[in-house]
Amino acid sequence: MTFNPQLWRTARRIEAAYGRDRGKPPSLDAPWYAWQKLTETCRLAAQADRRGWRHARRRQHQQLGRDLDYLLGELRALRNSLEQRKHDKLPTAGEFYAELVAAEEEFGGVAVEDFELYVTTEPIRLEGIDLGPFEIRLNLSRLADPDPYRVVATEANPAQGSIGTVHPHVHDERACLGEGAAGVAAALAEGRLADLFQIINRVLHTYNEGSAYVELERWHGTPCRECDDTVDDDDLYSCRSCDRSLCDNCVRLCGCGAAACHDCASSCQACEETTCSRCLATCSGCLEEFCNSCLDQGLCHACGEAEAEREAAEQEADANAECDDEAAVAVHADGLGEVAVLARPRHHRNRRLRNLGRR
């Protein structure tokens, strides 16, 4: 085997990096991404339970199990890394050189860029989907971290509904290694760099639905933001207010044709039909919101009837007042120019007649 001076210099650099790493306290960063992914799945599962979405509920509960396994795998890898560091001896430059030679033979080359040592895989194709080649990059300045490596797509073909997912097991350059996480942690601690690259490469060539960020069957679809079911673009709706992607079963359509999600949809207080915010107006009487069909001159049906009754009552009151005024004027006109004469009581006249008879 021909001696490679460039690989030897890289091996000496790696030896120095491992030496610095052994003098540092190990990183105790928890796998926050795995925890956040689990939390989001719990939220979606609870939402499906509340709204009675049986299909979404079953799907989210399955995803919940996968996310729990992923989190447990990451935690086990962290624990194994911490335990391994207590007992491992520091590899020599010669041992690192042998690892680099093995990696170069496996991948056709090893390169260093800034603080990153990396190899490039062959183009990967899983279940008919071309994902392109990937760079597996090991950061020599972060060897104390639980996962100082990242996976970079050089010809990315990301999932349609998740631009950061370039492989079923790679999201935002972080690889979900599943059962391979413990092997990678052990290889890293022992300086077996060729094994580290090979384990990650095998994960990239394998599809495990149980640990996938996005399943391959959903790679070219967009997940509904309500039920998480995959939707083809031709069957996709977008909420007018928040731009959420919605499937046929979750969208609520206004009479004007606008789509709305469950949180953004409104309904008319009278007919209870789904209405977007642009097609609602406020009744000037009760200040409730109604669709345009249930408003007449700015009033809802109930307020319109109340207003009509009030106007009718006012008109009747005005008519009665006019009649009273006309009656008073008529009585006054009948007695004009006459003097009222008071009639004497009848018993006074009889008394006068009796007096005349005595005379």
C-alpha cells in the first residue's frame, strides 16, 4: 500500500482533535429535536382525539410510538457515549491513518474542509425515489458532542411537505439512526472512523418506516395540517387566512368559494353556514355577525322585525294623536257664536205654579 502523506497529515490532525476532546468535559446536550418531534405528535394526536378523526388518530398514535422509540434511541446513544469515554484509550495517529485508508477505499475518497472530515456516498434510490448522493461530515471541533456529524444532500430531492427532509431518516442535516445510533457512538468514542461512516451509509441505504421523518409513500404529497393525511396538490385547499394546507375532509368552504381551516372558519349567527371573514358583516342592531344573505339594510332578521314593529307603533301613535287633535278642533267649531243657557231645575218651576194657584 502506497503511503499517502495527505492522509497522514489528516490523521495527525484527528489525533490532536481527539486529544483536545479527551481533555474536555463531555457534552450533556439532550436530544432536543427528538423531544420536540414527540411533543408535536402528541399535540396532533390530542387534536385528532378531540375532533373524532379516527383515521388521523390511528396514524398519529402510530407515529407517537415511532417518536418514542427515536427519543429512547437518542438517549441510549448519549448514555453509551458517556460510558465509553470513561474507558477508551486515545487512538494513535497510525490507527487514525488506517481508518482513513479504509474509508477512502470504501467511498472512493476522504476530504477535509475547515474542521469537517467527510466522505460522499453513491446516489441513493429508495422505493423508486431518487434521493441523490450524501456527504457524511464529522466535525473534528465537536467530538465531545453526542452527534458531531451531519448528513448533507448534494442533489437534494426533499419531501414535498417538508423542505428540510431530504431523506426519510434525515431532517435539517440530522440523521435518525435508530438502532445504529449506539454503534455510531461506540465507533466515534473508539476512533473507528471508517466504521462510523459505514454505519451511517447503511442507514441511508435502508428505509425503516418506523423511524422515518416522512414516509416514502407521502414523499410527493403534502400533509393536511388538520388531520396529517397526505394530499395530492390537485386535491389540496389552502386556508385564506393562515395558508394551512387542507384535505377535502377538513376544509370548510364559504359560499364565495374561499377555503378555511377549523380555527379560521366563521359561521353566520342566523343560518349557521360556514362563512369566511370577508363575507361577514355586523348587524347594526345586535352587533352580531351575519352573512350578506341574512342581512337587510344592515339589520338581521330579528332586528329588522323589531325595527318594523317599532316604526309601526310610532306611526299608530302619531295617527292616534292626529285623531285626538281633529276631534278637539271639531267640538270647538260647533259652539262658535252661541251663548250657553243653563236650564232651571224642574222642581223650582213646579213651586212657582203652585204659588200662582193660591193667588
